[in-house]
Amino acid sequence: MTTNERAPEGDRTLAANEDRLTMPLVEAMETQRAVRKVLPDPVDDDLVLRCIELALKAPTGSNGQNWEFVVVTDRAKKAALAKRYRQAWRIYGGIGRRISKGDGSMNKILDAVQWQVDHFEEIPVLVVPCLKGSRAPFVPVPPMAHSSYYGSIYPSVQNLLLAARSFGLGASLITLPLWSTISARKILGLPVSVQPACIVPLGWPRGRYGPTTRRPVGDVVHRDTWGSQPWK
């Protein structure tokens, strides 16, 4: 266990925790995980803004910097997003339970998501990364066009997640509350020219960070063509 594995106790202001950003990058990357169970305790606005400030250091397509971030702390707005989340989760969660029946590891993940769904209004901060500019959703385009569009926001989201990890904040990347873009725009007051991409719930974690389990690199790397796996 490292000194950064638990949420800081006592002074949780940015000034008292700025030095936590000196966590080695490899430590942040190796211990980063989706932390869904968080305390209802408030998160200092300055900490959230610092995380977003670091998110803005990420690259964007053509250096367009066409991002916007909506920070949601209003309980009524969180409740409105929670309603959409629960509607989507009733479908996807049910499917997940049926598929993973008997799979203890996957059911543990589903339990964590269920906790987040049930307690969504209690999460202190929701950060909603958005993109400015139309993605022409009703016009047939190659799949790569969608990948290119969202490629201008997800590097910044990863920066945000790593910054949160360094501060000891629990965070995860979710999209189900945004299944209805029309509803999300109404809740957040977004114009049609702004597309919500995901939500990053932030809070002080319940419990500790733990090691992540991942497949060996040799199992997922192919040289030159699919199936050629010299490092397996």
C-alpha cells in the first residue's frame, strides 16, 4: 500500500493536497481504477478545477480545443440525471446479470455499478465533458468519423481521471445517464451545438485503492497482422 491509496483526512483543500500531484506517473497509471463507491462529503471546488485544468493539457484534433466542462453539484440536476441512469441500467444491468451469472468477479463490478446507480444523487460532483460542434449523427459517415470526433475529448478525460487518482479522489467514466441527449441537454442547459460525451463522478472513496488485474501484454499485442503474437 502506498501513502496515496487512501483519501486524505483532515484538510481536503487544494492548497493542502497540491503536492499529491507529484505521485509518479507510473504509480498513478498502475493503480488507477474505476472507483464508483464514494462518500457524500463535499469536494473542494479548487480541487475539481485543478483536475480540469490538467485535463486541458491534453491534445485535441487540429488543436481545436473544442471542449467544455459542466460541473454539476446541484442535487436536483443530479437527480434528473440519476433518473436517466436508472432507466438505462434497468436494461443493461439486467442483461449483465444474466450474462455473468456465476461469475463472481463480474458480479462484483455490477454490484459497484448498482451502488452508484442507487446513490447517484449523493455523489458530490459530476463533471460532464462536452464537445462543441456538430457530429452529424443522422448522416451516414464512416465509423472513423465518430472516432475522430470523440478523440478530441477522451484524452482530456484520461488526464482528468489521472489527476483525480493523484489527489486520492474516486472517479469513473460513465455514459448511461446520457442515453437521451435531448434530456441531457435540457437538464444541463446545453445548446444543440454542444454534445455531452460522458460523465465523471468525483468523490472521496469509500475504502482504499487496490491493485488492478489485467491480461498480460503479450496476450493482446499482435505484430503486423492479427494472430501474430510473438510476445505471448
